[in-house]
Amino acid sequence: MEHHHLTPRDWDVVADDPTFRDLLSKRRRFVIPATIFFAAYYFSLPILVGAAPALMRAPVWGDLTFGYIFAFSQFAMAWILLALYVRRAKTFDELEAKVVARVREELEAL
Amino acid sequence: MTPGIGMFGLFVIATLIITAWASARNTTSKGFFTAHREISGVQNGWAIAGDYMSAASFLGITGLIAFYGFDGFMYSVGWLVAYLTVLFLVAEPLRNVGKYTMADLISFRLRGHPVRAMAAISTLVVALIYMIAQMVGAGSVINLLVPQLGYSTTIVAVGTIMLIYVIFGGMLATTWVQIVKAGLLLTAALIMSFLVMLHFGFSLPAFFHAAANINAAGSTGAVRNLLQPGLLYQGSLGKLDLISLGLALVLGTAGLPHILMRFYTVPTAKAARTSVAWAMSLIGVFYLSTTFMGLGAATILGQENIGIRLSNGDAIRYIAVHYDQSKALTAEYKRNGDQYLVVQPNDNLAAPLLAAKLGGEYFMAFVAAVAFATILAVVAGLTISASSAIAHDIWWNIVRKGRGDEREQMIVARTTAIVVGGLAIFLSIGLRTLNIAFLVGLAFAVAASANVPSILLSLSWRRFNHIGALSGMIAGLASSLFFIAISPAVMGIDLPGAATHHIIQANPLFPLQNPGLVSIPIGLIAAILGTLFSKDEQAETDFNQLVVRANTGMGAEV
């Protein structure tokens, strides 16, 4: 797929294409909240170490502390977000294929 | 010949056969830097894991968890979560927009050569710091495990074998070395975790109970709970240090040149996504196992046994130097007639010593060989990324303005690999006695402060321009280097007889170990201010092209 011959004007046309706008907004609607969520979840770990040391030190399951369980839960959090993203990305791929197919048609029509 | 050298020899022979096979295909710069973009997503996931799980993770983190429990495990958490940044924001756009390097993405719509040159310099700085950390670590640890190999011999051997992979086999050989090594390292970590749990009759409560009741090394009768925070990062500064470290780890990964470069080895952005998915699965399993290895070493070996057993003469000198500083030392040595038994603590040895205890001499030899293989694979990846910054960014794009021939570019690529590898060997031999533990943290801090703001702003902010990128990269690089230079990692007053030395013998001027908390905001703010004080219409116009390419793969390098 060579698109080097697209002019700056063509890139603008694709950028305004409704399907492409849809792709961008769908992507942002996933990525921005997911990034905010994982940053908040991750940084609450070191912040709680400083802010709530008694909670972090408290044994919850046998000798296992709340802090260590919270640290383990970061792994689950990362893997769940990974799975959600990979699933959602199928939608992105479908929209992307539509945009690419349309651009190709328009170029061939020229 | 010890079993360790034997097993390592097998690994070297196998990887050299791979290199010979790969060398036939390593004839163009595209082959050299990207293995012809024919690596599959799954293969690349394994290779990223192999590139990322360094000796610092395997030996260093296991040791930190063995001595400090929870606080050491914070590294494991940060190093996995960091991949969400790569997955959501960087991997796919990078593959769609760039050709060989990080600078390709940053300078895509930004005017002029200075941006590319600065991105290349930053790449070189990060790669070189990271390489020295790996090689000095390699030299010290292998020297302990296989004393027949001297320190300098080890460094030269690592450097030479790694350069053979890179120069003859290029990215294809390096990729397969990383894949093989990732498999070996995961196998070693899982076997060790299994043996630790076998020791505790597969009872997690029993395992955690033991970890919560450790007889602290060096103190008499005190009990440590390794499941609680605060053993390493103490007091109010410790709390800030933990946040600073977390920030550098989570953002820095997305700016590590040797990791970014791996996304150019796959055919499409979709395959880049698959690679992150596989890498996160493998890396997560590995970092979970560091808890079992680290706490296992503390409980099964005992902290007082993790280190180097000194000979009688060294033991007497060690006691003489350390005795007055702490009465606690009395618990660290035993006297038997004229014989003193002293174990000098060394947290890098937790994993190999645990392997010896659980699986005997041959398993320890396997683990030592894996540690050696780990260093080789990581250093090879770093060398290729440093070479790409010089050959592709500086030589091809800036000096030759994109008009050299293929043969010349290959010569430049190979020559720079030799120069960078040689420089790393030379510096690593010279820096032998320095306390290098801070170097990996520094590499992440530089990457997060200098590279990541420009990568993210370039992709997301239409207004962003070359002045913003330049000021952000320069401020991020300079501030992270400056603050580390006046931090306790570099400045400190050494006690007589200490095994490693601080570079500056004075009290530190900056309180935090890791500069990220200060230098990352400085890099980001400088990038934003630089942009606001200047204007580049062309960069704003070309933003559409960047966004379309990044999100659709139109015009992507094939």
C-alpha cells in the first residue's frame, strides 16, 4: 500500500472523513479514560504507602497485608485493561479498513 | 570447566548458529535494523520480553525483594504497568509513522534537523547508560559466580559476543537471541518459584507467614515483616522517592529506544499491538514470580546468608572495618577457633544462591548461565538502537540528507555498532567500583523526561512544533542528568572499606534517589512553553497527515 503520492490536501480530506472522525473519537473514548484510570490506580499505590501506612500494613488474608494484595491487584488491573483494549481494537481495525478502502477507491477514480 | 561455563557455552554456540543463519539475510539496512519487518506479533512479544527482562530485573529485583520485600516489589509492579502506556499511546502510531528510530516519530512533522539530532542524542544517552548498567552488573555478578573469569575478561567477552550477533546477524539474530533468552529466563523463574512453593508444601499462608517473620540480617532477635512497606523507602522522603520512581518507570518505558525499535520489526500496527499483548503476559508472569523468588530467598536461605562468603583474612579485615559502626554486625559472623565466618551482603546473589539451595549445583549453573544470556541479549538490543540513531538519524538523514547508497549505510551501521560497543566495554571496565545501581533508574528517568513528552505531544497536540520539541528534550535531558548528579545516588561520603564508591564525596544537594518527580515535569513544561512562544504553520498543517497515518497505517513503511 503506497500512499506517498497523497498531497497535503488529500490528508486533510481523509482527516475530515466521517468514518475517520468516528475512528478517532472511538479510539479516544477508550484510550483517554483507560489511561486516566490506570494512572490513578497505579499511583494510588505509592500515595497510599505515604498517606495510609496503617492500612497498607494491615494483615488481611493470613499474614498477607492490604498493601501487598493491592500490589498484586495491579497485575490483574493491567491484564484486564489489556484484554479490554485488544477486544475494543477490533472495532478500530474495522473502521480503519473502511477508511483505507474508501481512500483507495477515490484515488482510483481520479 | 564448571557446569556454569559449560551451560553458558551451549547458549553461545546455539546463538552463534542462529547468527550464522541470520547473516545471510542481513544485507540491507532494512534487514539490519528491522529484520525486514517480517517478525510475527507473537515472536516480537517474546523478543520484547527478552529485551526488557534485564539482569537488573532478574538479579536486582529478586535481591531487593529478598532484603526489603514490598518496597522491592514496587519495581516489578511499575515495570509491568508501564506497558499500558506503550500499548495505549505509543506502539501502533510508532509503527505506522516511523521507519527505524524514535526520532522518525518525533521529527515527522517538525521542521529541520536539530529535532532529529537531539532525539538521536537522547537515544544514545539512554542506550549508553542502560548498557553500562547491564555490563558492570554482568561483570560483578559473573565474577562472583564463576571466579575463574576475571571482571574485565567477562566484560570483554560479553561485549565481543554481543557485537558478533549485531554485526553479522543484525536485528534478525538479535531478535532470536532475545526470544531464546526470554524462554530460558521464564523457565528458570518458574522452576524456582515452583521449588519455593514446594518447600512450603504449596501453602500460600505458610509462605506468607514465613515472609512476615524474617530474622533481620545483622540485628539480634529483631523480626522483619517483608509484606509491609517502608523497609527500603523510609520516612517522608522515602514516600516521595517511591512516587518519583513510579513516575519514571511508568513513563520511561515508552521512551526506551531499544523497546520502541522492536515495533519496527513487525509488518503492521496490528502486529505491534499483538506484540505488546504477548509481552505484557510474559513480563507479568515473570514479575509475579519475583515475589516467590525474592521472598523465597529471604525465608529459605535467610537474609544473613545472601552474599559472598569471605575468606578468613578478608573476614578479619571486614570485621575490623565494620565492627564499630554497628553492634548489629555481631550476628553476622561466627567464630570457630581462629576461623571467622563472614557473609558480606550482596543482594544480586539472592537468585543464584536460592537456585543452589533448592536445585543444587547444576540448577545454579543453569541460573548463572541464564543471567549471562540475559545480559547478552539486552546489550545487543541496546547496541542496535544506538547504532540506528547514528547511522539512520545522524548520518543518513542529516549528513547525507537521505541520499546515500545502501552499501554505505550498512558500513556506517556496522561501524557505529562497533564504536558504541567498544565505548560501552571501555566505560564499564573503568566504572567497575562505582555504585551503578542508580543507572537503570536514571535511564528510565532520562527517557521519561526527555523523550516521552515530545513523543506524546507530537502525536496529540496540533500546535506542537520544533521549538517545543527541542526545548522539551534539552530541558528533560539536562535536568534529569543534573538532579541525578547532585542526588544521593552520586553524592555521598563512603565509609572506609566500602565495596563501591560514590562519584562525589560530599553530602547530596538533592534529596531524592530518582529525579523523575522533578525532571519529568520540567521536560513537559519546557516542551509546552517552547511551543507557546513560537509558531510553525507547516507543523500544524502536517498534523492531519500524522494523525491519519498514525491511526490508519496509510503510507506506513513496508
